[in-house]
Amino acid sequence: MTISLATIVVKTRSRVAIWYGASLAVTFLSSLSEILAAAYGVKGLIGTFNSVTAALASSLLASLAIAEQMRQEHEQRLEVQAELAHTYEAMPIGLFTLDLRGRFVRANPALLGMLGPSVLTAGHNAWQQYFSNGAWTRLHQMVNDKSEDEIEIKGRPVAGFTGRKRFLVKATLAHDRIEGSLQDVTEKSRATEDLSFLANHDSLTKVLNRRGIKKAFNDAIAKPVDGNTLVALAYLDLDRFKLINDLFGHGAGDEVLQQVCKRVSDLLSHDLQFGRVGGDEFVIVFPATPIAMASLMCQGIVDSIGTLPYQVDGKAFYVRSSIGLIEVSTGMQFNDAMSTADRACRQAKARNSGGLMVYERHAIAFQQHEAELKLIALLATSSATDGLYLEMQPIMSLTAPQESLNFEVLLRMRDAEGQVVRTDHLIAAGEASGRMGMIDRWVLSTTLDWLNTHFAQMQHTKFVCINLSGASLNDEKFLQEVYAMFQKNLHIVSHLCLEITESVALHDVENTRRFVDTVRGYGAKVALDDFGAGYTSFSYLKEFTADMLKIDGSFIVNMNNHPANVAIVEAIVNLAKNLGMKVIAEWAEDIATVQTLTEIGVDYVQGFVVARPQHPDKLLSAASSASFIQDEKLAHYVSLLTKSNQLPDVDLFSDGDAVNVH
């Protein structure tokens, strides 16, 4: 016991422990002395310490221990109180105490700095004197109902400060007092508002951005009028706006965009949502607005944008615009509506429609675009090629019509209902969905399989034309797959003629030249398609070594009615022959055109007058491309052409049955 007491005193080094230890030691020594006296017979020790004396001494020492402990606790409380007082005074957050009538009872310096030094002064200590109407009610509800942990309130207007300050309040009810804290969150709230604004608004023009417009669109279609969705969407694009940026810089362009937005916003009521979704592209959402009314407003916007010039740094700019307006159908998604309105806008640009193209809900163009969107969705599935099939259109030689069976492979498709899909829609959907590589791969592999199967029956076939899209030619993975297919089919590659258009060829000259050289290295032929349709057709001939040249059909259709077309075609033929290329004329639709093409030296002709696209099996039973001719006069002309092997002077337009050859 002695060892334990000594250990406690040494380890704690506390006066309280010493006094308690001494108290226990007195009792212990008193008892020990009596035991020792009895054990050893020392009568002198007996009575030295009796129980009463020991109890009194022990109690006294215990009292001293308790007093020391109380003294220490009192000092600790004083230290804590001083620390709390210091914290209360130094706390950067405003601390306050209110009575139940909303009057300030206590406030620390931080709160005085926020609200002013007179907060605790009688007559100036009411809560509602410093905060907006309703702030006291909200605070009272918070501390009594405990419905919120904190509230944000606005301060009263302050002289010299723009706007109102905002405060975050936390408070609780304690002993008929409201204890709470107050933080100035004005800058934080403004920053949050700015971020929230930028999340839904364009930073340059301050109108809605794409995210904000999407939200406005979804809100509009979620509120039907009389059970019907009555929403219109307008897609606005500035015409040739890029010229302003190119000629005068982006600063001038930005200023014009801001002025355009102001003009449009001034014309729109507050319930119409206007936003910028691209560089010079904007969208207007018309909730609960009939399409006729929206059309009138859009026409007014087009007129307002283009009527007056825009003044920027002493320069005046005239800007025109085009708008595609659609009536949104029930259940239409935002992206689909944007795509449809964009298409209407592009049509407004292309046509002389006063800058406005309107798609009503049941318009044919609207339905066609919806069909294209469904087609895009179909091409994204694993069954995208299920509806694809091929047709082949014969290409007839004008020098030896009966001796060759050449043709062009044409892509076709049937939808899930078995209806034929327009090829231009299929190509547009393929390009929009990024699936043209898959489509071209299917066309090429299917054609090679068909030629392999029927190669023995194609002895008179000198070339088979296949179109390749620009998207595929710029896909390196697709090109490697083409080369691999050629490597496996070297015995028939020499019969292939790959057609590329001018726009594709000039998109990446080096890449196209490399492709042309590679496929010709495998033995395939290359044809330049739609020649003459672009502005640089003649200049780009020097960039590539091609085997054939296909004249754009716009020069061939009814060419005899336009002498200029005849002269152009003849010039193209002479140029091609000087460069060692064969010439194919497409879109030939009458006998007179065939005769003119023969006279000016065209090598091959393709068009409905010779043959329409055929099922591939029909080519297997034909001796030549001329076998498909249905018109008797053309058939007779071709037979005479074959016999004479020279240009005959034939009257193909006599009223009688006879055909005169001179």
C-alpha cells in the first residue's frame, strides 16, 4: 500500500494527490502502530495514535485535498472562460444572442463589423432593421420547427454598396434566447450565381447557351396546351458571317454577334427563350405558340437583322440571316428537333424563300427528316446491313457496243417494312452516323463475292465501277481493309474501277494520290466522277493519274438543247484523250443525246435510254450492255454503228419506220 501511494504521488506530481495520499497514510500509520505494538509487546506505542485522532487528521488532510482540487477547477474554469471570451471576440464569424422579440442582446466584434456598431444600442437593436422583410419569420421558424439547419437572407440596402449583401445564418433556441452565427456570403453567392449563369448562358452574348436552350425546350414540351404540345423551334444562322471574322478580325465579329442578340432579344417577349448554340447559330423556343404566329415573328426577326447595318469601330456591316422553323411534334426529343430545324435552315439558305423555311408538323420534309433520323438509328445497330442490296446499271461502249458488258454497282436498301429507301437519304444517314465505312466495306466485299461466283460468265466485262465515299477514303482503317481485300482477289481486281469525286480528291490531295497509286498498283482502275461539277475540275487533273473520267450528268441531260453543254463536253473529251483517259457520259436519256455523244468521241454512255439499274442476275444472261436496249430506234442505230464501226449519218427522228443511213 505504501508503494502504491508513493507511485501515485510520483507519477501525478499533483498537490491534490499528495493531500489525499497523506490522508490515507495517517489512517494507515495509526493502524500499523497498533499492530506493531501488539505484535512486539511495545506498550509505549499503544495510545500514541488513536482512531479519533487519526480520523480527524485524515479528514483534515482530505479537506485540504478537496480544497486544492476545487481551487484547480476554479482556475481552469477561469482559463476556459477567458479563452471563450477571447474566441468570442476574435471569431471572424459574427456571433449573436437575440431575445424572443428579435432584439440583439449580445454581439461579437465580427457581427458589429458586418451590421454596424449600433447593433446593441437601444432603438437600433431589432433584427428586422438589418435584414430584408421576412428574415425574422424565417429565423423564428428555423429555431422552433428545426426545419432547416441554416438559411440565407438578404440585408437591407447599404449606402455605397451596389445590390444587397447576403448572409448565412445558423441559430438555435437556448434558455429563452436565440444563439446564432452570421456569415457574410455576398461574394460567394455572387460567384455561385455567376457560375450558375454561365452554366446556362453564353459568356459572350449573355443569351442562353445550348444547355439552357435544351432546358427551355424540355420545359416547354412538358406543359401541353389543351392536351396538345404547342411548341415551335427556330434555328437561326447568319449568312456569310465568317467573312467578317476573316476580313476584320474576331473582335468585330464578336461585337456584331452581341448587336444581333440585342436586336433579336428586343423583339421577343420574356416567355420566349433565345440562345446561341454555335459560332453564328442561334435557337429560339416558342412555348405555347401556334406555328403561324411563330412564322410571323421569325420573318420579323429576319427583316430586323438584315435591314440596318451594324456599326463597329466606324465600320458598317450588313448581315443577313436564315431561319428554319419547325412545329415540334409530340414526344420529339431535343436533338431530333434541333437536327430538323437545322435542315430547314439550310433549305432556307439554298432556296429563295425570304430567309425563312417552315416545317409544319405534318409536312413532307418533316416526315422525310424523321425517316432519316430513324435510318441513322438503324445504321448504328448490328443489323444495319440486313436491308442492303445491289443493283447494276450497264455502261455501253460507243465504239463497240456489242463487245463488252460493263456496269456500275449501285447501292440500294429496303427498310423494315420492305419499302425502298432513297439512296441519297441512305448516304446522308451514313455520313451523319459515321457508318459510311461500314456501308462501303459491305458494297465492295459483296461485289467481289458476286464477281468471284460468276467470274466465268463475265468474259466480256472489262470494268465494274464502284463508288467510294469521301468519309471512307479518309478512314485509314477502311483503306487497309480495301488493300487486304484486293490482295485476296488479285485475279479479279483488274476488273474493278473505283470512282472518286472532285470534292473527295481535293480534301486531302496527298492522301488521295497515295490511294490512287496504291489501288492502281494492284491492277484496279480509277475514275474521276462528276467531272465538271466543281470549280477546279480541270486544274486537279494534273494531281492524279486516272484511267477514266465520268462527265457530270448535268452537262448530258438534254445537252442538244444547250449548245454550250455540247461544247463543254467536247472540250472535256479532247482533254481526256490527250491525257490518255477514257470518257463515260452518264444520265443519257434519249437517242439524240447518244448520237451527239458518239459524234464528239465519248467512249462509253450510261443512262436510262440504254438500260435502267438491273438485278445482278440479269447481267448473267446478257451478251453485252447493248442487250438491255428497249428502244427499237436506238437498237437499230447501235446495230448500224456496230457494222460500220464508224460514225454514221443517221436520221433517228423521222416519222416513218425507216432509218436512213448515208
